[in-house]
Amino acid sequence: MIKNNRKIILYLPKIFINLIKYKLCLVNKRKIVAAINDFLNNVIRSKEELYGAVEGFW
């Protein structure tokens, strides 16, 4: 996905930091879900784009 959309790189640090905090029990699951949803809402604009990304991956 990064090849097609460089905007993804901006969200990776936020997601990884929250995942590390979650593993250390510093944040709850809702914060992780919110970070991932924020990423998906801002990077993927339509269902077709999401399905295309999944299909391209496999």
C-alpha cells in the first residue's frame, strides 16, 4: 500500500506507538481501534480502494 499511497507513512508511527503502549498495558483497546480507524478513514477513500488494496496484496 505504501507504494501507491505515501500518505500511509505519516500514520505508521502513531499506530506503532499505540501498539507498544497497548502491549505494556498503558492504553486500552479503544485507543488502538481509534488510531486504526483514523488511519483507515483518512487513507482509504472507498470500499473499492480497500478491496483493490487487499486483492493487490494477495
